[in-house]
Amino acid sequence: MSYDGAFLWGPANFSGRPPTRLVVEGVVVGVATAGLVAGSAVTGVLTGFDTIGTVVGAVVALASAGHLFSTNAGRALVAAVALLGGALAWWIPGQTAQAVLAARGESRVVVVTEVHAHRYEGRNYVKN
């Protein structure tokens, strides 16, 4: 395999079964990543801070891609992990919010047509 192919695909050009240690490490990292992203998304929904799940998911995706980059994995794999992790970090919190709120009670689709802002006299406090 040429240098360009090895740079792109990394050590994926070997033949045979990968070492058991690498398979176990991949499974453990994948499960831990999924648990961190899902747990942070649920925590964000329950506490009312929706962006926690997205931020933690993006950080975990970048950390996974950085780990792969530091272990000289192929650049195609690093790019795929970063892109897929970023997409899931954006998508999972919204799906988790729907699932958590549906499990807590009744969900309805509504359209907000008007917001009334009430400013209390003599205070910098606004209630919507």
C-alpha cells in the first residue's frame, strides 16, 4: 500500500482478525461514549439546561476523534468519528427530550403566537 493509502486508512490494511485487545478497547470506548452522551442529554432535559447534552456530546466526539488521531488511526476513520459524533451530539438531545417528556406525562405540539413581557416597576426584572 502506498504512503498516501496508509495515511488515509492507517493500520486497517492488515489481513486477518484484529487483536482481541483492540476489539475490547473499541467496544468499551463506544459504550462509554454512548453512555456519556445519553446520560448528559437526560440530565440536561431533567435540569432544564438543554445545551448540556449537545456540548458534552460534542466534547466526547472530539475526544474520541483526538484519541484515534493520537493512536495513528487512519484519517478516514478519524473524520468519520468526528462527523458522526458531531451529528449525534446535535440530534440525540432533542430525541432524548422528547422521550423523557413523553415518559413524564402528556406531550402536545403547540405554536406560540404571542409573548407578553411584564416589567415590574422600579426593578430590572422581566416576567414572560
